[in-house]
Amino acid sequence: MTQFDLFQSAAIRSPSAARVAQTATPAVSDDPWHDLRFYQREACEAIGDGWADARSQLLVMATGTGKTIVFGAIARAWIAA
């Protein structure tokens, strides 16, 4: 029995687990910034603008504000370009 089989059997017993499984898939959008908070969008834009002047950029944000999310969005945008 695989982990998938275990999840499926739990989803059958629990309607809420099935609902979570349906909503757990991230939405696909053409906009790489669609799921960012306003300050994360501003950081992405500032990094993009900064690349016009310098090859290296430094992002400083407080703990828990989504630096990894910001760099993931930048990577998605770069791949999409």
C-alpha cells in the first residue's frame, strides 16, 4: 500500500480531507506575482529595477515575511520570460 492509497482511504472516510486535497493544488496563473503580498511585489519590482544598474542584488526582509516566496516568484518570472 502506498502513501497515496492511505491518503485516498482517509479522504473517503473524511469529507474534509477530500476538500483539502482539492484545494491544495496551487492555482496556475500567467502572472508570476499573483499570489504575493503587496510588500513582496514591491520587493520583486525593486530587484528587477536594480538589475538594470547592478548584476548583484541583496534583499533584506524581516524573519517570516517571505524572502523565499519572493525569490521563487522571481525565478518563475525569469523562467516564463
